[in-house]
Amino acid sequence: MIRRILGLDPGLRHTGWGIIDIKGNQLIHVAHGVISSSVQAELAHRLVDLYKGLETIIHQYTPLEAAVEETFVNNNPVSTLKLGMARGVVLMTPALFNLTVAEYPANKVKKSVVGVGHATKEQVSHMVQVLLPKAAPVKLDAADALAIAICHGHHSVYTKELS
């Protein structure tokens, strides 16, 4: 059985996404990218753009599972609130398409891919490209999303019945 996993690194300005297939213990790169929104657009329209981008990806690649990175709180409450809204869209959209949605803290994702929980974005990107050589080159947000998908593949058991 092949598991197709959508990894998501939420952000209002840039949301990274990555799709992998897992067959046994083999990781197979399918696709990756970044959904970006204009900082000049109104917040509601940016959230709609994020939803539409995710909807397109889900329709095009038909993943069965999604994994989202948990977000840490930063010092700017306005930025935290906006990120929370984007994260809500990122969590909701796969659920609307009946995908199983899991969440992982950043430290667990980094430890799963790099071996240490406090790895830099560049270290994560490098290891993603080692684990998924056909993915290169990968922007940092997309590399994070692929790392989230890999983490989910390593730490979850697929139980949903295929129909």
C-alpha cells in the first residue's frame, strides 16, 4: 500500500506544502511548493487565496493524510493572531476534504529529519534533499513542509480504510 501525505508549514505570507508517497520504508517525492499571498491584499482575501491554493493541491495530488506543523507564539501579538488565522485555514481545508489531519511540534519534525530538535531551517532543507533527492532544489518553506510529511510518515500509522 502507498500512503500519500501532504505536509503543510502554515504562514500567512508563505505557506509551504509538500507531498510524499510512502511505500514500505521508501520515501518518494511527489511535489512541493509555496502558496504566497500579497501583503497589500485584505486579510480575508489572503485567507481565501490560501484556501483556494490548498484546494487546488488536494484536487491535483489526492493525498489521503495531512500533517501540519504546530506554531509557536512570537512576541508580536498581531503577527501571532494573523498566523493563527492562516493556521486555521491550513487545518480546516484538508479536513473539509476528509483527510486525516495530524499536528507535530517543530522540535519533533526537526528531530525526525535531522536528528536534533533545534536544527536550523538550512539543516532541515539539506536533510530533506538528502532523503528526497528528486525534490531538489527546495525553498525553505517547502522543505519544512516536506519534513513535516516525512515526520508524519515516521510517527503515524495509517488506519483509514481505502475505498
